[in-house]
Amino acid sequence: MKNFLLLTASIIALNAAAPAFAADLAAQPVFTKAPPPLVLPPAIYDWTGLYIGVNGGWGSSNNCWDLSAITPEGCHDASGATVGGQAGYRWQIFNVLYGVEAQGNWANFSGSNISAVFPMDSNRTRIDAFGLLTGQIGYAFNNVLLFAKGGAAVTSNSYQISLAATGAEFARSNNLRWGGALGAGLEVGFAPSWSFGVEYDHLFMQNNDIIFPSAGGSSDRIRQDVDLVTVRLNYKFGPGFTR
């Protein structure tokens, strides 16, 4: 009988302690594994789109005068500053880029030499403007672009004959000269829509026979080419980065 009473008391005690034990278990903290950090793919610069910009720099034109297209009178460099603008459109396919661009610049390239035929005369060339219409092909290293370009070029020229002793001008002729252009450049995108670059261009201009009516109708065949180094700042319409 005594054992039965002890067993009964033990069962009653266990039943009384069970809720408290369950409460203790429920109060235990639950540990979960933290989710992995979100990793975004790297931003890729997108060169596709319409752009406009400004440029400025230095140019030099080599000009050789041949009297009546036969007798050399000498050569000189016409050098100076230039500033202008450009507009174009580019298409990027993977890392390869294609584009077209039109550029127009004011220029102040001027130079002269004493004529080897008429030592009293000075021959001067001045380029006051030029334009380019070119196609582009390039390769993009994300926001760094290397490109080459080629197309048509035009220069606006003034040719003057003056007295070497006094500088008094007695003959002048103006003309537009057409030719070809080849160039290369490096451009860096430094903001979603902005890029900065440097470019070199060489212009291969046609030989022209220039007539000077006020010098008795005499003529000179003038050979010309032009070298240009400019820095450029472009603004592109549309997003600059993609993921």
C-alpha cells in the first residue's frame, strides 16, 4: 500500500512539472542560417546612342606652292588653334562599336614663306575652318573606348601674296578644298552620360590650282595636308550604364 501511494504521488508531481518544463523549452532561442549577401553584377558602360560635344586643340597644315604647277616657290606650315563641335551616333555590339560623326571647327592656321621665284614676295596660307564627315569603328573595354575613323574632309582656305618688305597684300584668292580624313582616338566615360577623350586626325587634301586675278591672272598649284590634335567632351543621350 505504501508503494502504491509513492507511485501515485510521483505521477501527480510529474504532471504538475510538465507545463513548466514545456514552457522552458518554448523559451529557448531559435537559430537560423543567415541568407547569403546579395551580389550585383558589375556595371557595364553602354556606348550606344546619340551624342553631341565640343572639341578644341591645335592644328598644322603643310602647304607647298608651285608657280603655274611647274616651278616650286617653297613650302610653309600654317599652324594655330581650333575649336568646334561634333555630333554622332554609335552602336555597340558586345565590345565592338560602330558609329558615324559630323564635325565642324573654326580654325586659325596661318603661315608663310618668301617665294623662291619672286624673292620680294611672301606667300601666305590661312585655314579659317574645316569639317569632317566620318565613320568610326572601335573596341570598348567597359568605359574605355579605342577607335579609328575615316571619311571626308573639307577646308576653307585663304591664299595671299604680299610684299615681303612691307607686308602689303596685292593678291588674294579663297577656296574650299575637299579631301579625305583618317584618325584615331581614346575616349573614357567618367559619368553615366559624359565622356572625355583625345583624338588625332590627318587630312589628305586635293591639289588645287589657285588663280590670282589681281596678280595678272598668275596661278599656283598648292599642295596641302593637315594634322590635328584635339581634346573632346561628349554628352550621350540615354542610359550610360547597364547590368
